[in-house]
Amino acid sequence: MFKAIWLWLTHYEVIAMDRASGYAHHWWARNEADALDWVRCYKPRYTVVYGKHGKLLGGRRAVY
């Protein structure tokens, strides 16, 4: 429980979703630069969003 709170307070949450296959991947990045690196590495068919403290900061919408 404490680790989840610590991650939520100190890290960026990154989520990649693919509606076609139903795939969703979720992980934590230490800083915004790492979060943006993860956003860039996913193919355009994925919707990738990142945020901190439950607030959406940015992302990329899927191109179908």
C-alpha cells in the first residue's frame, strides 16, 4: 500500500491502449522525460497518455 502511494505521489503514470486488440499496458516513469520517451516508442495505433496525481498531462491519440 505504501509503495502505491509513493509511486502515485512521486512518479508519472503512463498508459498505452490498443482498442483493436484490447491490449493495455500501464507503468510508472520517474520523470516527464522518461514518460515522453515511452509515449514516443509506441506505434501510432496505440493511444498513449501520461499524467501525475491522477491528472492528465499529455499523450497521443491512436491513428486508425
